[in-house]
Amino acid sequence: MADNRRDFKAKRTRPPAAGKEQGIHALYAADPAKADELTWGRRSDPVTRRGFLGQGGLAAMSAVLGASIPFAAYMPAGLIPAALAQTPEPFEIPGKDGLIVLNDRPLNAETPAHLLDDPVTPAKHLFVRNNGRPPSARQTDPSSWVLEIGGESAERTMRLSIDDLKRRFEHHSYRLQLECGGNGRSEFVPPAAGNQWSVGAVGCPEWTGARLGDVLEAAGIASDAVYVAYYGADTHLSGDPNKVPISRGVPLAKALEKESLIAWAMNGEDIPLLHGHPLRLVIGGWPGSVSGKWLKRIVIRDRVHDGPKMTGASYRVPCEPVAPGSQVPDEDMCIIESMPVKSLVTYPKSGIEHPRRETLALRGHAWAGDLRVARMDVSIDFGASWKRARLAPPKNRLAWQRWQAEVAFPQPGYYEVWARATDERGEAQPMVLPGWNPKGYLNNACHRIAVQVV
Ligand SMILES: Nc1nc2c(c(=O)[nH]1)N[C@H]1C(S)=C(S)[C@@H](COP(=O)(O)O)O[C@H]1N2
Ligand SMILES: [Mo]
């Protein structure tokens, strides 16, 4: 416990390997077709969008990957091989095991996919996303913490200590999947500013707390209420005490869902300081940014909440698809609600060697915002053909779902395993990239891992 409350400092173990990691991404971000040509001599067919690796290109790519590519003919143009698209690990964080730090002011760190294999994400493997400066351990003493419920559509202002909250309201535990709206941002072209998350800004811990709805009912929800929003104890990076780093919310109906929690525990223990100790909102299936950490105040609003990061391009996407790089007027942007269908391959780790004579057992998780995942497929030939995977039901609504599959490889060489989830409405993950948007949200492209078959 003492460990959780410890003030947290990222230790720089070696300088960020910006050269290596940004080299290939920057090259591909600027112009994927040109990058393909420069790197491999690969040209794309303007009609099929398939890449043509000439003999020389195929040899160059095979040399870098250390193997021939049996399904090279199916490899899309402008695609960085998964074996090269991995990021190095420049930092070490106490209490966090193997996370990749994208930024240390504020601290943001993501989890490599293979460390997300557990059905319930342990604290040491949960990504961290901070918009401001987190409060210190001293400032989050649970014995003196007060949560206020108010706002223009609350019938009364209510103040609760953590003891009041635990005594007055029923306790509930749910596994709730939390994913940053910007997860996957690093792949958008043209690139979007912000943390260059690859695939690991997601997790599914088990949360325990009181239902947000029960607490709102206790304060009294006026008939004109439409939205519920949070304020936390973190402070603005500028140091200006009058500025709020982030204050977001959800429509009343989402707040009143039975899984929406005011949580005091994660995985059966106090919530770690980095994840919002001593209280946080957990609203599963929506962008992580609605799950307010270090929760001090909840407001019931008579209008769509207008706090920092609710407006402009923040956590909003064009209401209708736009061409990459477009300027989108504010009035054409819509607030992100339920997150799209998505999945991860959590076993094996990308880049492994696998003996050709053995089948490879794959597994991972799939999720679909407010919806359930209805089917899961895997491909070893860059999406030319798909094989159905087994898919388990979620432990509870808004938890991610386990999937498993076995694949066999026809000959030695470089392969990519691609995973694709489909939600209960028939919406599937796009194979490479979904619609571009100014801040690079909602990239739910298929996750891919590299496998060297020997
Ligand atoms: N008070 C506060 N709450 C916050 C944030 C923040 O910066 N301050 N970041 C949000 C964002 S953008 C995300 S994705 C999640 C991340 O939660 P985690 O750091 O526990 O993984 O917390 C959300 N809640
Ligand atoms: Mo986020």
C-alpha cells in the first residue's frame, strides 16, 4: 500500500531513442508510398493498392526482417512491417513493469501488447494518461478527502467523505475496460499532435465502488438534467491555479448505467496514486478521458458539459468523414461516445520465432465500447483470408472478451498475424486505418504481430 501512495518519478535510464523509433515512422508518415520506394523499392498498384516488391525490394525487406515473406504478394503498400513498428523503451517507472513512456511531463506511458495478456489488467501493466500535474500522495489522504456533488441540475449540494460513500451506498465490482481515445494515434497520416500511442493505451482492471447513479439520486437529479461531469484534484501544467487541466462528462443516461462507478478500489486494493487515488470515476466503453481521476467534484448539468477538453478538437471527431489533413470547423465536430470495436493479440509477443511443424496458439482480448464483440477472426496472409477464432463472453457488460485461435504456417519465412473483431451490429475493425480526424482518435485498425517461422 505504501508503495501505491509513493510520489512517482520517471527515471530516465537512457536517452529516448528518437532517431530509431521516429526514423521509420516519420518517413512513412510523410508519404507512405515514397517511404516504401525509398526503403524497399516497393511500388504500389494504383488500382488494387497492393504493394509490388520487385526482386530487389523483396530481398531488401527480407534481409531486414531476417526471413523471406511467403505472402509478400498480399502485403499492402505503405505498410511498415510489424517487426519494425515496435518502439524502444527509454524509461523505467517504479511500480510499472515494462511500460513504454511516451512523455514524462505530464507522465504518459503505454503497455506493450504482450503485457496485456491477463484477463484482469494488474496495476503494474495499466497505461497512464495524465493531462495535468497529478496531486501528491499527501494531497490524496483518504481520511480527509471530500467528494462534492452539485451543479445547476442537482437538487442539493452534497458532501461525502470516503467513509460516508462506503457506508451509505451499496458496493459493486465490475471489470471495466478503459481505453484512451487517442490509442493508436501514432499511425495516422498526416500525423496528429499528442502522445504517439501505439496500441497499449488500454486495460481492463476490476473496479469496486458505489454506483454513480445511486450517488446522483441521493443528491437529487432535477428534471432538466442532461449531463454529468467531473473535476479532479490534478493541477494545470502551467501552474496557474485557476486553470483546470481536464473536466469532461457523459450524458445522464450513460452516467446512470449500472456499471458506471465512483471507484475506491482497483483489483481489490486502494487505487494507485497514478490511477486516481483515492477516488475516481470509471465509465467503461467510452474514451478513458470521461473516467475522472482524483475525483473531487461531480456536477449535474442542465446542458452538455463545457469544461476543458469537451470542445474544439478535443475528444471530438468530424461528424461526417473528411479527407486526411482537412480543416474541420467546430460545428462539424461531434463528441466521441462509445469507443469502436477493437482487439489485441496478447500472445505471442510480436517478433517471436516459431517452428514450422507446430501450430501456433494465439490469444488476446476484444472489446466494442458499449456493444459486445460478436466474432473474431485471424489472418496470416495480410488479410487475404481469415480464420474464425473462439470468443468468450465478457465477465460482465463493458469488460473485454478473451479470444483464442490456432494457426499453421505453410513454409518458413516472415509472417504477420492480424486480428480482427466484429461487433454485434456487424461493424468490423478496418484492416489498416480508419477515418482520419484532426487529433488522431479512434484508430481501431487490426492489431498485427510479426512471426518468424523457422
Ligand atoms: N483528473 C483527471 N482525470 C483523468 C485524466 C486526467 O488527466 N486528469 N486523464 C484522462 C484520460 S485522457 C484517460 S485515457 C484516463 C487514463 O486513466 P489511467 O491513467 O488510470 O490509465 O484517465 C482520464 N481521467
Ligand atoms: Mo485519454
